[in-house]
Amino acid sequence: MMWRVTGSSHNHSMNHSLLSHSLIAFALASASLQAAEPKHTAAVIDDRPEPVSLGDQLKNLGLLYQDKNNPYLQEFWLLGRYHGQYHDSSGSNGDDAAWEDRRTRFGFQTTMFERLTLHAQSISGSDFDPDYNGFTELWLRWKFSDAVNLTLGQQKHRFTHDRNVSSRYMNYLERAQFTNMMSLDYTPAVTLLGKVGKWDYYTGIFSNAAGRDMCTYMTELNSGWSYLAAVTYNLDHFLGADTAEFYGSYLHSDANDNATNLTRFEDAVSGALILTEGPASLMTEVTTGFGGEKGSAIGLNIQPGFYLTDELQVVARYQIATSDESNGLAPQRRYEKPAGMTSGDLYQAAYLGLNYYIADHRIKMISGIEYSNMNGEDNVTASIGFRMFFGPQSNAPFPGNKMLEGLW
């Protein structure tokens, strides 16, 4: 449930267009079907309830069945998302502009026997090439208690707060350069997660490869392995903020030549402080990686934001990263690399954006402009994107499944 804290053009075949358009139509049609009564005008006596926001109306978008009293089947959700975006990049070494059908996913999640959750989410490739590109997530989870949940299957690698926040809730079209450089993705794993007091934890052993052939990648397991440990701690009103949380994570990767993911560093550590105060938010994260063929590196990611209204948010971001090897830092795979930016050892970027939330994070528009520099090579990217999803919510420190009340 969404709650508030108070206080990327190519030609496509017809079926491709129908798929993306149908996903958008699904959300908009649901909004119409679930519309609340019109907003009332001033009157001497009016006992009608206060208008309900579109985000609240769509909080169960995708829920087909729910019965907490059924001992066998408690919930069944359809889930999916569509992210489309346009970018125009101009740099020292070239230009690049295109529309991209960035993410299209579809699947289901069900909860049974009060303890078992099954989750399956297939994905298309960028611009639907290919139509089916395997699964991002394919797992089952058994809940022993709130403190102990065991999950088996293909899962998300949650190293750094920047990566932990789902793309459904991101305030930017792309994650930070340092995060993307690490090749963090979904791979087969065995994990434990839970909540104990003010602590949330997530830890497990991951394979270092994944691909379209799920059976092969989930059984051969010949790509090496990685270990992840992450914790979230509720700092309550630290520094006088309405909310304050710390997210810390550690990664060790023992990758080999078969690895497709987690290949950049042998070890890495991250720490993030996430604060909200009224309509304002601030996330500051430091990430350090050690070892690997391209040496060690460290990066700083600062993300302030401010809600002008409940639907309109201004966001900014500053990044700086440095490496002890001349080619230790890679440019962003999207926008920067296609525009000719090359690897280096000093990277900086500044972003300013405006986001419009049509139905909280369920349906929103993201826009912004970013200037980046790698060892004197410049790049400027303007971008705008449409994002929508249906299915169950997940949780993480802000902005994960969270909105703030606007100033006006």
C-alpha cells in the first residue's frame, strides 16, 4: 500500500505497439473504472466523503483475488510494468537521440498457505528485441516469521540503496553511473530477509550469470558466486528529520570467465543516509569498490528532491567518482557511451528534473537534463519518460513506495 510521509524512436512491428499500448490502456481504463465521486463544491452542509486521489484509487491495481481467511489461497496478483522514454544526447565525441521501449514486464504473484509466496516476472528486451528475454524474477519464498524469510530462485541483487529502490519508484530515468558500472542484475540465489525491531536485513549467495535460458542458468551455476549482505536501520528523527534511515551493504564477488554479472569489483561497500522533512528529501550515498582488473574506485551520489504539490516534484542529483586506474570508470551504457564518451578515471554529473505523478508511482512522467564529464569529455542529455506498473507494491527507504505531501 502506498503511504505518505507527513510533517527512453525505433520502428516496431504491430504486436510490439499493441503490447505497450495495451499496458498503458490497462492502467488508464482501471483509473476510469475505479474513479471516485466528483470533487464537491463548497456548500453549507455536505456529508459526502473527501475526494480520494487517483493513486489511492489504484492502490490494488492488478489484484484479482484476496481472502485472508482462506487457508489455501490468500492473494493472487497480475503484475507488469511499461517504461518508455526519449533521450537526446550531445557530447564531445558525437550525438545520439532515440525513443526506447525501456522495460516491459509481465507476470504474477500469489500467496498461499499463509506462508508461501510465488513470484514470476518475464521481460522483453529493449525495444521488444527480443519479445521474450527470460525472467527478471522467478522465485518462491517461505515465511517462517517476520524475522526469517527464505527465498529460492532468480532475485534482485540489492547492493547499494540506489540499486535497492525498484525502477517503479525511481525519481530519475537512470541509476547512478557507479551503480550501473557494477553490472548488478537479477541472478539465481538463495537469500534470507527479515525485520527485527528497527533493523531490516537481506543477505544471500548469488550466481554470477543469468540469461534467457532460465533452466540452464539456474542449474549449471558455473559462473562463480557472490555474497551480499544489506541492512536498513530506522534512525527515527535523526537530525530533526521527519524520517531518517540508513542503508548499508557489502558485496564480495568471485566471478570467472562465464560470469555476466558482478564482474567489476572483488569487494565493495556502500552506505546511504536517507532523510525526509515535509515536502523535502535528501539521499546521500558513498560506494567503494576494491580489486578487479580495472582497479579500485569510489563514488558519491547525492539526490535532493522537493514536492511542489502532491503531484509535482523537482529533483536534482550530483555524482562524482574516481578510480586508481586510467580506465577504471565506465560511462553510462545508455546516452553517454552511444554519444562517444569513453572510459576514464574521473567522472562527474549534475542532473535537474521535474516529475509529474498522475497516480503516485503507479503512473507518472519523468523528465530531466543531465550534464556529465569524463576526463574532459562532455555530454548533455535531455530526457523524458512515461512509467506505469500494476501489481503488488514493494518497500524500501524513500522513494520506495513512498510519496511526500507537497508544499502547495
